[in-house]
Amino acid sequence: MEDRAQIEAQSQRRATGDANDIIIEAGLLSLSNKSSITAEVNRNSKGNPGNITIKVKEKIDITGLSSAIKTNIGRDAGNNQTLEEGAANIANIYIEARSLSLKNGGRIQASTNGKIKAGDVDVKTTDFVDISGVWVNSDQTQKRESGIFTETGNQAKAEGGLIKIETPTFRLSDGALLNAQSQSYFRGGDIEIDANDVKVTDGAKVIATSQKSRGGDIRLDLDTLTVNNSEISASTETGSAGNVEVVAKDSVLLSGTLPDDPISPNLPEDPKSPAGIFAAATEGGTAQNVTIETDELTVEKGARIAVSAVPLTQNGFPETEVDESKLGQAGTLEIKADSLTLDNGQLIAATGQKTEDKDAATIDINVPGVIILDNNSLILASATGNGVDGGNIDISGGVLLALPLTNDEKGSDIFANAQKGDGGRIDITLEGLFNMKVLEDTSAFTDSDGKIIESLAFENNDSEIAAISFSSGQSGPVTRDITNSAQDPENLPTSVVDPSALIVANCPRSGKVAVDELGEFIVTGRGGLPPSPLDPINQQSVLVDWITLDTEEEKIEEATSTPTPEVSYLPMRGKRRTASTPTPSRPKKIVEAQGWTVGEDGTIILTAEPNNVTPKSNWYIPRYCGSKG
């Protein structure tokens, strides 16, 4: 379909009849140059909108301005029977295909401005969904993003619809949108993505927004997630934002900052907004929760994960000059991962209102493996409003290491501070904590004029932990429960063992005697070579300290005190088995075969000692080069 071609099923204004369904089955489907497929009921219609069902064997392409598949419910449209039945199967869009592509302003959209809930958009593909691009007019004053949308208008008296996508690969790029929006007092729609690999890149956004109502939730169930110079967010102005939940079997990578708006390139450049995952309230509303569960989580190059109900600066701290009416309440940021890396990355929970909820502005991190903070990274649970206490930070699991190890670069910090209340609480339960120190007062936050600036300590070269009150309130507790008490939580060891001094540099001569003269290398336990070439290599690496060889006296004492088990050799295989199962302190040496003999049954046996035999003379006598004849 092209050149403004249209397929429509409508119930006109003040009509009493229902709009019909639209069903399309085809090999492929293409919409371009303002072509559209529409099911709608107009303003004051008493009819019900129909559904759109499209089943295509190959691909669906929707390209260009006003090219769309859409359902719409006009103002005050619908009938009482529809309302009583809950409008469960009205104005929905169902799409099944091998692949779906939306480009340069192409859209799929379900909206309502009436009494009936907006329709759902349900997309299933067997290969991929690819949404990219923004249409911009010639003088760069208007734009139209490609994407999938559900919307409740400001006159709507019903909820938004669900966006659900099931596909192996989902790509959203170049400013495209997945948007569940509510402009009314009714709840916004949800967004669900079930995929193997999801990439959101180059200014694209997955957003569930509301102005004054409860916003929709975002749920991602996948293997890998990459968010590069883009965002995933559930936000509100004065209402309550939705929750964001990400479950990724393998990895989550968040990177970079958002690009400039394509329709305002001539405006002065503002500081770049961070890319990442957010639950936010911007005008005094309530930010809900962000939960991320994955094997490997990386936040880098200025990216951020945040639950915030106050305006934030580029470096992640709350703005100081903010009207109290615009300060809201933050939710909880929960991280469950096998490993966590912040490389110029941030985890933020910032609140601005008093609340009885003890979990407000809480960051909960559970990482059994390694947590690395590098390149001026920040974990912050902050409070801004009058009498509002700082948030809480709970970190548990394996080892936390702050880099760099020298003071040549800016450090990374963990803060639970309060501007005008008591400091928050920081609980750290780990096996090891390295290269971080606890601040007991506000000196690191005070400039030369005596003014307290929270970001000052973040900009220095130390890696620090603090739960400070910047007013007359009390500082919060910082609890460190380090399982391995031998590890200094503030400094790494400065003496480094040179492994080259522990390794023999020369090669041995052949024979058993030469082997005895040199040292030996025996692999035991986990982290080394497998017991057999047929066994898999253990992927869980284990660090083993370097050791020094025993003295000659210790070797002699050990040799005389350790019983040797009886050993029988399996012919021609070199394997051995013991008659009993004692556990020797050290394995027997493996010596290169020096000879061989033949048993009574004809079995050839390799021996450690050379055979004493007289070699037979060669029947061929070579001629010398200087001989004649």
C-alpha cells in the first residue's frame, strides 16, 4: 500500500452501530507514503471499535510520515454494554509475521480519548522487530518518531492499553519510541518485551509516562540487554510512576548519554543527559521501583540507573535550588547480579518528601561475585527536602574493589547523605572491601569559603563512604561486616611478588636425574587443568598464591614419612590404580620413559630405567665421502 492508500473500519459521529474488524492475511505487507489501516469510533459514537488482525508469512514494512496501523476511540465514544463488559476485546491490534520493520515515522498506535480503554498492541515475529528513525520536516521544526504507541488523551475516561512484543531479536534505534502514555487521570498502559536479544541505541526510548495518574509498568524478560545512548524509563509529573523490571539471563549493558534533539540543533548545548534505566517523578509525584536481575551488569560512560523524585545534576547529585512543591518521593533500586561493574556509571536513589516508608530511596545490591567501582563512579541514596532523612544502601555478596589504586585519578564513592535531615544508613556485608575509606565529618564536602557542596567529595581523588547530614541532623551509621578480617578495607597490599623469580629459567636435560635436579609443578584442586583431557575446564577461576619450594631437609623428611601406595599399571595406557585409597601428601613424579620390555603375555611395558642391552650392528655400512670406488 502506498500513496495515501487506506483501509478503514469506522463508526461515525453519533452513530449507534459498531465498527467492523479488519483481518488481513498475506505473504507480505508494506505501507508507505501516508498509507494506513484504521479501525475507529468517532466522537460521541455509541458504537464499539473493531480489532485489527494481520497475519503475514514474511515481512511487514511501515515507512514514512502518517504511514500507520492504528485504532482510535473518539471523545465520549462507546456504549453501556461495552463498559459493563470491560472492553476486553475492543480496538486491539494483533500482528504475526516473520519480521516487522517501522522506519522514518512509521507507527503502530492504539489510543483513546473516550469512555473505553485504549486497545492493546500484540506483536509476534519469528525473526526480529526493527524500529528506527525520526521523520523531521525541512526546516527542522516538526518531528514524528517511528514506534509503537498506546495513549490515553487528556479527555479520556479509561486506561491505556498494553504493548506486548514477542520476538527473538528486538532493535529500537535512531530516536524511535516504544511509548505507553497517559495524559488523563486514568492509568497508563504497560510495556512487555519477551526476547532473546534487545538493543536500544542512538537516542531511542522505551517509556511509560503519565502526567497526573499512575503510569504503566515496563517488564523485560530476555537474555541480553544493551542500552547505548538511550533510555528505558517509567515516569510521572504529579502522579505515580510505574515500575521497571528487567530479568536478563546473561547480561545488561548500559552506556553513554542521550544525543541532541533533532528538531533543535541550533539551541545552546546543554549538559548531556545520562542514558540508562529510570523510575522518575519530576513535579512532586512518586517514583516507583527499578529491579534488575542478571548474570553480568555493566553501567559505563556516564550511564545511570536511578529512582528519583528530585531533579538531578549531570554528575548525579540533587539540584540544590528547587521549589519544595516539585520534590517527590522515591522508590527502591534493587540489583541482583553475579557481577557488577560501574565504569563512570551511577546508581542513584534520590527523594525529597517525608514518608513513613522505610524503603524509600533505598539501594539494595546483592552480588555474590565481584563489584568494581572505577573512573569516578557513584552509588548515592540522597535526601533533599526539609527534615527528610537520607536513603539507605545495602550491599552484600563477594568482593568490592574501588579503582584506581593510586590517587592520580578521581575516585568512586558510596554516599547516603541528607541536605536537611539525618544521614542515611549504609550496611556492607562482603568477603572483601578494598580501597575505600569512611568519612566521619563534612570536611571533604566543604569548600574554602566554608560552604558545603555535596559533589566536592565526589570530585576528589579518594574513594569514600559517607552517610552525612549537611545540617544540624545526625550522621547515619556505616556498618562494614567483612568476612575475611585479614583484608584491609582501605588499602590494597603494596608489595607484589615477582613470579619470574619462582620459575626455573633453564630447560632440563633428558632423564630422571635431571628432573630431580629441577623443581616440579603439580596442579591440584580447582582452577587449574582438568584431571583428564576429556573433562571440561572449570569456568570458576580460583586465585592461588605463589609458593616456595621445600628445603632439601624437608624433602628428605617428607619422603621417609609418607607411605607409598601399591600401584599397578594398565598396559599401554599409562593410567594407574591403587590397591588401597590412602591420600598421599604429594603426587608421584611422572618420568619420561627410558626403556621398554615385553611381558610373558606379550604386553609391552614402558620403564623408567634404560635397558642394558647390546645394540645390534647395522647391516648397512655407509660409504664415507672421501672413499674411492
